[in-house]
Amino acid sequence: MSGPDWHLFTKLAAARDMAALWPLVDDAFAARSSRFGIADPEEALTQARDIVLYGAGDFARAVLESWRERGLPVRYLVDSNPAKQGGNWQGHPVAGPDRLAADPARPLVVAAAMDTSALGPVLDGLGLPYLFAERDGTVGFLPGHMLARRRAACEQLFGLLADDQSRHVFLSVVIARLFQDFQFPMKGNLFTDRCTNHPQYFPADLPPLRAGEAYVDCGAFDGDSLAGFAAEALRLGLSGWSAVGVEADAGNAARARANLAALGLGHIPVREAVLGTGREGVGDLHLHNCLGGAIEGGGDSTALDDLLEDFRPSFIKMDIEGAELPALAGARRTILAEKPRLAICTYHTTAELIDIPLFLADNFPFYDLYLRHHRGGSLWETVCYALPRPKGEGK
């Protein structure tokens, strides 16, 4: 955080549950409110005569879409990427941070990015008031402020998680999203660094793979997780395992097939499909291919239930760039019938951190839920693991 907020570090580091966190968040809100002379962020946004949105990426696109309906006076966008500066994006000119320094209007600045850790020091140096947006267009004094607004849901999830490590991960990641500026050279965010473990999707502290495992990799990308599954199955000496990949981007799917073939795993099929409920349009999911390109196309998404009619999975992994919730809804029949182990990424939006586990708890009550974080110092790679509860065990 910026200088005035560092006094919270020792208290945040000592917090052991959600009840200890919220007073510290309220202290941070109050400090920001006093410092910027803003009593209510949403009121300040509504009353602002000049707004500058700091960000010109997918996150900012979602914010602007929400704001258009409200007619908010966005004068221009700021982005640190020189390739975007001087152009026009989403109907607004894009400038560099130097324009803010020279702007006599002293606009209200709203940061619109998933990772805002580098923005706070820049804006503090300019002496401008600034807020943080969520994708739904709401604003607050801290990044990830949506979590503070949804305290009851956070506390509900904290209580539902199946082990102490999951609760430690959840609390650490919530703090990291709210206080993104707690960075340290080499380590990155100190709170996610303290709760990281490996390997992703097959963590050593959860039950291992079993013989006959049938793995579905939703979001196969270049085949890395399929190869990781095969490596783990071979390490354990398992027999009778099978796997299939699902990938939305044709280029990624081709790379996955080539990479798997090079490893002697060419028998693993990679199917091309944009996963969802099967009812929304492909373009409505706003997906990208992890290489800077958008996934476009006509027609509707594909439900995993329809794609897997000839495959009975025991393990489903999803890393599909924010489409996990509709894809889970489109896999309802399969999940109810097969009760596969699930590994679902929860980090593409702030809301997913709580919405995905709560969706699983509400719709599939036969699972125990675990959270693990797999990238030290980063907000990325938080995964919810759902393991079917042994028969006869209720909750």
C-alpha cells in the first residue's frame, strides 16, 4: 500500500478469520475517505464533472459498458502501454500517465484493472483522488472492494470450506485482493506468497489420482495441464486412465495437439468448443485466448453435458477465462450423474472467488470444498477443488 496504509500490515498479517479482517478494512476505508475528501465513492462518481478511467483492457471495457447506461462523463482513458496511447478505444481517447500530471481539471481517477498494484504509487505521486472499479462499474476505496460489500457471502464461504488450509488460503487471497499494494521485491504480494502450494490441479495435500481416472481439461490451452495430468498418473503408476481436452481457440488447440504428440501423448483428443450453458452467444462470454486475442464466433456456446455424451469423467478441470460459472451450469447433468472431482479456477474476476464455491455448495451438496493457491506473490491461480464426500457422510 501507499505510505499511510502500511501501519495495517502487522494487523492484517495476524488476522486469522474474517471477523478480524473487516475492522481493518473499515479503517482503510476511513483513512482513504479522509485523505481524498470523499465520503461515499458511488456518490463521488455520480457527481464528478470529469472522470478519467485508468486502464484500457478487458476489465476497463466491462466498466465502460456498465457506465454507458449511467451516462457518466468519462473524458479520456489512461494506460501505461505506449502502444495504446494516442489512439481511440471504446469511443474514448487513450493517453499516458503524463497527461494526468498536466491536467488542470484535477479529474476523479478510477483504476480499472485486475492487478492495480503498480497504479497506487503513480496516483499518489500525482496527488489526485482515485477510486477502484469493479467490472460491474461499482467503485470503492480499495481494489476488490466488492468482497467487503459482500461480507456475509465471504463469511458463509469461510465456514463452508473443508479444512484449515482452505480457510487460510481464502483469507490470504481476500486480503491480497483488497490490499494489492502490499508487494515485496521478488516475492510480489506478501499475502498470496504465504499460502502458495503446488502442483496446480494435483496438489500433494489433497487425495491423489486413482487408477482408471477419466480427466477432462476444459481450457486445454497448449496442452500443459493435460501433460501434467499424464505425468502425475505415470508417476503414481496408474493404469487405465484416459483424458480429453476442450479448447475454445483453434490455434491453441492445434498447439496442444502438437505438444502432446511430441510427448508421445497423441492419443489424447483435444476438441474445439466454447463452453457455457449452451444458450448464450459465444460473443457474450467475452473470452480471450491467453495470448492477447479475443475468441470470436457466431452461434451459441456448447454445454459440457452435450460434449461429453461418450465420456464419463471422474475429474473435470476448468480454466476458461471467466466462463466457469456458465460452463458449470452446462455440466449439471454430468456432475450429478458422475460426481467427478472438480478443479475450478476462481481468479478471473473478484466475484468468482466467492461465487464459484457457493454455486458448487448450492447445486452439488455432495462435495467437500477446498481452496488452494498456486502462484506465489500473484492474484492469479486460485483454484476451488470439489471432492465428492464418501457415501454415507452428510453435512
